[in-house]
Amino acid sequence: MQSVTSTRDGEVLILTIDNPPVNALSWHVRNGIGEEIGKAVADDSVKAIVLICAGRTFIAGADISEMGNPNIPSGLTFLEVFDTFEHANKPIIAAIHGSALGGGFELALVCHYRIAVPSAQLGLPEVKLGLIPGAGGTQRLPRVVGIEQAAIMVSLGEPISAVEGHERGLVDRLAEETSLRADAITFARECIAMGPRSTRNLPVTGNLAAIEKLKAENARKWRGFEAPYVALKCVEFAAGVEDPEDGLRFEREAFVRLREGTQTKAQRHMFFAERQAAKVEGLPKDTPLRDIRRVGVVGAGTMGGGIAMNFLQKGIPVALVEQAQDNLDRGVGLIRKNYEALAAKGSFSAEQVEQNLDLLSPSLALEDLSDCDLVIEAVYEVMDVKQEVFAKLDRICKPGAILATNTSYLDVNEIASATSRPQDVLGMHFFSPANVMKLLEVVRGDKTSDDALATVMALAKRIGKIAVVAGVCHGFIGNRMLAQRQHAALQLLLEGASPEQIDRAHFAFGMPMGPFQMSDLAGLDVGWHRDPSRVETIRDALCAAGRLGQKNGKGFYDYDERRNGTPSPETLAIIEDFRSRSNLPKREITDEEIIERTLYPMVNEGHLMLEEGKAQRASDIDVVWVHGYGWPAYRGGPMHWGEQEGASKIAAALEKQGIPVAASLKENIG
Ligand code: 3H9
């Protein structure tokens, strides 16, 4: 089937792009458009051209799968096609529904007029792929909407609605939601009299100060990322350039530099990894889903409350159960406080906060969960406690209800065995803060049924999570790998590195915090045996000394009341004591060694999990680490990073450390 076809409505020619799933500008689409537009321009009986898309969306950008692929047939470039549009001797009208993104949005910008349905979205999300717009977006957009709005759109990559686009002069006309094609043809007839019109030579308006403000506001979020800064540089250039052609050249060169770099490779990998993660091997696409209308959460602590918020804000009623009234009140109070804080930031209106809270039913009785379609347990990480809750839920919950545990380590099969319905039991491991973190590990027990799993995967998408399927093993994907990193970091302390040096090396690598800062934040007593006389590790010693982490102001670091950490003489003395008893000489350790010693064992563990079938694919592991632990997206997750480091280098380093190497890594040793 042809991806570009033309039809006529009197003097208006309608060019339709049909390239599922998202009408990306693949090579054959570019060639098709170029050819058809050439013919239409040459045909005197055509007075106006409408560019419209079939299917669910307008053009969602360049075809990302073509990038870095040397086997793409040659043909027309973006710039050749765009040039024909811009210089056409008759008006071209972009008719937009769904999303006009990246190269698709840029093509709409070279069209002479734009009509869109109100629900359409317009944006330049290239930064999320480690790129910038490469077909004039950074040069034409400031000429239409001004520097400030253009800078926001190119550097943050978030789309705006067609309604906002209309207010900002980006969209010339709003169409009826259901009659875009007819409305576009009518509009095209009006445009004939107005003639073609180009955005390229419009003056750039606005103030460059907006750019510095954006940089300051996003410094933390953009740390280590190249693309947002390059995108802003291009907007700045547009403001100062005399000949727009120079601006286009400047942008093009910057685009090509980024396209050849490592960051975009990693970020494109993440784009596909995130979409791939939703696919469960061996699960038929048409697996029937269970209806989830009401959710129960057991445990109103920080985790339970955060979990509940996910559903409430999507309009799903939640029954929240606690054992004691004061804990329940505290939990409900925390949910309100969190929503109010979000409302203060503009995420919700005050009315929405009340609507969300109206959907919450606090209770002291598990029996109140009898009509829930899904119950998520978020109580203490102790097997006996979990099993007791599940045995009760088994008696109380209606047949077909899904029973999920939020455990972060424990054996989901063992938890399921406390019920008479292990097919309905699985893990839903949320990450803290549960209403903020994107990741959800969905743990598939040995007996979990296909439809329970498929239902939870679909539900995850509904509440805006990126779900990854993990098999039952200690710590699942994320925490199992984390344990390797923590173990190696503690070993490095014994050999002479300090907590600050190790944390600094991880921060410089791009992690939001290092292993010890993270331990302090989580609490050093998580998983501690609680026997102060049993001191086998540095961590045991810190706990025994009452150093429990940020929560009591002292852990690996000492904390002030604003939770700023400084090196602790007491901790350093404890480390020193362990070192002298382990007879290890103190030596200089480089940051490079820290990264290799702490991260290579993680990559190894990832390979082991793949070999054991605990993770479906390497890219799923990357999704877990980028969205659950803040691994920098520009490094593409530990498995992608490991691939760039080289399997043979990693395997050799692990062997040198005496660490058993995963077979799939070992086979790469030359
Ligand atoms: C660019 O344009 C650079 C230019 O400036 C340079 C010019 C020189 N290409 O997300 P979904 C696939 S850079 C190839 O689940 P939704 C996706 O992998 C590009 N494939 O759907 C998935 O495949 P599968 C700038 C793409 O409804 C399927 O489509 N544009 C592309 O939730 C469905 O995707 C962007 O960054 C693509 N461009 O969301 C836009 N886009 O089914 C990226 C999607 O096999 N796309 N696929 O897993 C999106 O943001 C969302 O896909 C969209 C739809 C909002 C469009």
C-alpha cells in the first residue's frame, strides 16, 4: 500500500499520509510526499493543498527506528522536502489531529497555514531523545510564538494543546473534532485568496532572559544532558541572526553533532525499551482483562498512601485499611498534605484535590475490602505478617479479585501460598515516593494467571506507570542489582575509599545520589537483624551505634536539621576499625575504579537474571534502573552502558575480583 496518496476536491488537492502506527516520516514517506507535492505544485488546476494524515495521529516525527540504521534506502532528505513546501506557489495547509511532533511539527511549521482539532497536541520532543529539532524547529518556532515559548518547547520537549497553539498564533484555525478533513478543505479555499505565507522570515520577538531563567530552573534536571542546552543555543542564535538561512545551517550542524553522539543513542534505546517493557513474552495480545473499578490498599504508611494516590487521581476509588485509628488518620492526613502541596505547584486544582479525597474510604476493617477488584498490601517486610494478611484477604475478597503485594524483596510464591488462589496473586512493587516514581515492577509468581498479569500491566499504563515484569527472586530486578552495588561499595570502604569519594563518583557519573547517601535516605536499619551485639558489617556497626540514617540525623553522614550531610568522624572511625581488623592496607582508589568495581557487578547480575529468566530482556533492566533509581537516561541504563563498556572488559575485571561471571558475559572473553 502507498504511504502517500492524493485526492481532489475541486481546486483543492488533499495529500494523505498513511504510515502506521504514528505516520512517522520514514524514507518512503519523504519520497512520497516530495513526489506528490512536486506534481501538485506543477499542476495549475490545483490552487491549494491540504496535508492530512490517516489513522490515529498527524506525523509524530522522524522515524526513530531509521536513526543509526545504515541500511535505509537513499532518497529525499527532510530539508529537500521541506524546501519544496516552503517555496510552493500555492498555499499548503496542515490539517492536524492526534500529535504533530518533532519533524511532523516542523513540517506543519513550513506549511503556510495550520488547522487542528482542539484535542491535537503540538510539540518538539527531540530533547527526550537526546536530540534537537533538525529541520528548522528551533528557528521557525521563535518567529511564530516568540523566544520564551519556543525556548520552553524545545528544551523541555512537552507538547501544548492545539487550543493553546491557537491562542499563541501557531494554529490558524480550530476545526470541529469530527470534521477535520471537511473543515480543512473549506479553510484551504479561504487561503487561496491569502496566498502562500512563510514563517521563515518573520521577526523573532521576545527576551533572551527567558533562556537563562529556564537554565536556572532546570539545572538539576538537565545535569549531564547535552541536548536541552544545545536547543536553547539554537533559539538564541535565531534571535541574533540576520539571514534565516544561517540559523537553519547552525541548527543543522548542531543536530548532526548530537545525532552522532552517545547520548542520543542511549536515549533512543530508552524510548524503545520503555515501549518494549509493556510486552509480556508468552502472553497473547487478546488475553481478557479483569475489570478494575475499586482498589484496596492495606497499610496507610508512606508507601500505602503513595500507592493509593496513584488511583485516586485517576478517578479510581480506593479503600485504605490500617490497624489503628491514629495510623489511619496520619496516613489520610499525609495524602491530603501531598495533594495540597501538588496543588500549590499547579498540578491539581483545589477542587480536584477534594474530588480525589472524596474517592478515598479509610477503614479499620479488612472486611471493607470485600468488594475491591484489586487489593495491594503494603505492610511490614516480614513474611509472617504478609502471609497473615494474605490468608485474611483470601477469606474476605470476592472471587476474581487480584491480590498484590508491594514487597520489595520477599518471595511472592511463598506469600501466594498463604491463599487458596495463587493464580490471583502477584507483586506490584512501587518505588518511593510511590505517587511520583514512574517505575512499577510487576512480579509474576509461578502460579500467577495470564489474565491477572495482563490486567495489572494494563492498569499500570492507566495510572501512568512504566511497568516491567520480573520473576520471583530476592529483590527482583532493581534491588537484586542494588545489593551488588552496595556490597562492592562497602568493600571499597575497607580498601581505602571514603563514603564521600564513592558518592561523589556516582554523582559525577550522573546518578542523583551515591550508594551511601541512598542508604542513609532509605534507613540503615532496613533489613537489619536488630541485634546490637551482632556486628558483622560496617552497616551493623553503624546501626548498633544508633546511626540509622537521615531519619535520626546520623548514618554514614551526619545531618543538620535541613538534612545536609557532612562526613562523620564517628563513621570514619568505625570504617577504620573494620579496615584494621580485616588486615587490608589502605590505598589510593581512583574514581574510575569506583565506577568499575561498583557497576560491573550490577551488569553481571543483570546477565545472570536474564540467564535465569527473571528478567525478560536486557532493555527491561535498563527501564528499571532509569525509572526506579535515577540512572542517567543519557547512559541508557546499566545493560546498555555495559554494552558500550564492552563485555570482555567487564568479564575480565570481574574475574580479577574473583566474582563468578555470568556465562553470557564470559563467552565474550577473547
Ligand atoms: C525527530 O522528529 C527529529 C527531527 O527534528 C529531525 C529532522 C531532520 N518513529 O508511544 P506509543 C512507535 S525525532 C518510529 O506506544 P502512544 C512506537 O515505538 C522524533 N516509531 O503510542 C510504538 O511501536 P510498537 C520526534 C515510533 O499512542 C508505536 O509507534 N518525535 C515513533 O502511547 C506506538 O507508540 C517523537 O519523539 C517514531 N517517531 O503515543 C515522538 N513514535 O507498537 C515519539 C512512535 O512497535 N512518539 N513510534 O511498540 C511519541 O511520543 C508517542 O509514540 C506518540 C503516541 C505520542 C506519538
